[in-house]
Amino acid sequence: MRLTVGTISGVHGVHGELKVRLATDTPEHLRRIKRVWIGEEAAPRRLLGVRFHAGQALIRLGGVTTPEAGRALQGQPLRIAGGEAAPLAPGEYFLYQLIGLEVFDETGTLLGRVSDLMETGAADVFVVEPAGGGPDLLLPNLPHVVLAIEPAARRMVVRPLEYES
């Protein structure tokens, strides 16, 4: 499993240093990483250096020593091995761990599967594709709605909101 930590957004300088638009909450953790994958490349590349400037990471990769070589990678995701990700706090999960979870109500009735997660200003919202078809069920990630998230068991237990008409 590889996790995307940013996207190569351009080059910096004349030695092939790459600008990376970050997509991680722990950018400093990149300083501990020794190898990364670019796009869908099968083999990793050596990460030779990381520094931060103007809200982006500036990285040096093995084999990228010119602006032209760097430009060829522009727009590609920068990925790390899942096992090298910064540890999560209790109750935190990676998105890939949540997509596909079976969703049950408190009585054990299967409601569907998590198909997406929408980030909103107030609370993240789980998008659940119903087991029997129909419109998606939207569940805010609030303690009184999402009662249990169990990635190892591939399940989530919820108390859907009730609306009066």
C-alpha cells in the first residue's frame, strides 16, 4: 500500500530540485523517509533531501539532476510506503481504511458500504451506498451518529439521523 503525500508541482533551481504541493498533515515526517514512488512507477527512487519553502516541500531525488528531468515528473503524485507513514493518534484512520467498510445500524442490519468521505467545515460526512439500492445515505462523523469504526473487522456501526416530515 502506498500513500500519496503530495503532487510534484514544478522545479526549483537548476539542479532538478522538485516543488511538491503537500497533501499530508505531517510534512516534517518526510525528512525520515528514504525512498518514494513517483506516479505509478514500480520501483522507488531515493529521496536525497527535503526542505520546506512557501508552504511546499522542495525535494531532491536520485537520478533527477536537471530542470528538464524534473519537469518530466510535473503533475505526478509523490507516494510513500504505507508502513512508513507517521503513526496516527487513536481514533484516526487513513481514508483507504474506511472506503469499503460495511455499515450496520445498532440492531445489526446492513445499511450498505462506505463509498466516499466528504470533508466539510463542520464534520466529515461518510457517503454510504445502500445495500438495497436507492440514494446514498449521508452520515456525519459525529459521536452520536457513528458509534464504532472497526477497520480490522471491515465494519462501521451507526445510528442514522431521524428526520421529521
